[in-house]
Amino acid sequence: MVLLWLTAAALVVCAVATVKAGWLTPVFVWPVPEGMEIVQTKQQYEAAVSAQGLGRVAAVVALALGLGAAVFTYLSRRARRAR
């Protein structure tokens, strides 16, 4: 159960970081209204890139925790059947 809560928390961090990175990050493809110019400072760019990195790390953590929860559940059910 703890692994599932940690997975949910990592997914929330991933979603928040990805939204915070927004369309300022050049790696993401975000629809920008036509005629709107994107002007960003170095600080805005660095904040977007760090938010993107945090989102990627949180996604990897969520994946690892989710797989760990699945394996733990499988092994615990298998142990119960063996009794």
C-alpha cells in the first residue's frame, strides 16, 4: 500500500512539473497561438528546463514504484497460496 501511495505522489510531482515547464520548454510540443511571440529570460528558460528534468525523474520513480508494487503484490499472493 505504501508503494502505491508513493507512486501516486510521484505521478502528481511529474504532472505538476510538466505543467510548470509548459510551452516554454523547447522539447515539448505545445500549441502556441499564431502571432504570439515567445520571449523568455534566462531565468525562465532555466526554470522550465529544471521543471522538465524533475518531471522526467518523477516519471521514472513512478514507473519503478509501480513495478515494485506489482511484483510485491504478486509475490505476496503467491506466498499466501503456498500456505
